[in-house]
Amino acid sequence: MTLSPVHRLKRTWEQVPAKTMTTFMELQQLMSVNKNWVDYREELHSANPPCVPFVGMYLTDLVMIYDGNKDAMKQSNHLINFNKRIKTAEVIREIQQYQSVPYCLTTVPEIQQYIRRGLDGAKHVQDLHEMSLALEPR
């Protein structure tokens, strides 16, 4: 919903009901990357498992740990920076906690088909941009 081809559709957005926009804004705030996903992290930590966390946040954490910490200690390139490994392990441990609770889900073929159709019909961003311009020219 926040991709440029969708975001630019001003007239279309004006027709979205106020209640729906409020919900959308709340979700946007919840999933904001501001302050290192602080709102989402708080909500996630207060959720009772089982739940499926947004993996993108953890991938961001792992990239920041990898890029922001040297592999070796400053004093000697022969000493491993275990602090970097500990931080990485903490992120992995947090992800694993969501895998430890069983999910008692029942297969619903109609929902699976709906999701598959949506994924099969997914468009490239350039295609979306062209569709957006067709709906609301500049």
C-alpha cells in the first residue's frame, strides 16, 4: 500500500472510508521502522504465542549486527569478536521462540487458493506504475 504506484493515487485514496484509513494509519504506525521498529517490537513482545513475526525486522537486525561490528577485536585481529556472535545468537533465539509453540491450524483450501491467486497475480513494480498512471494520469 505504500509503494509509489499506490501511494500516488490521490483521488483513489480520497474515496477510502475514514474508518479504513484510520485502521491503515494505525497499521502503518505499528510497522514503522522509526526507532528500530519500537512499536512493533512492543506489540510483538506482548503477544501470546503462537504468532508469526515479521521476519524483515530480524533480517534488518542481523544486517546491522553484521555490518556494524567487526569480526575481530580491535586489539588483535586474531581475537574473535564474541560480542558480535552473542548479538547474532540473541536475534536467532528470539526468532526460534516463535517456532517452539505448536500451531494448531486447519487447512482451508479456499483460503489457500485465494492466497495462491494473489501471489500468482503479483505484478512487477513497473507494471504497477503503468497501471497507476492509467488510473490517474499525472
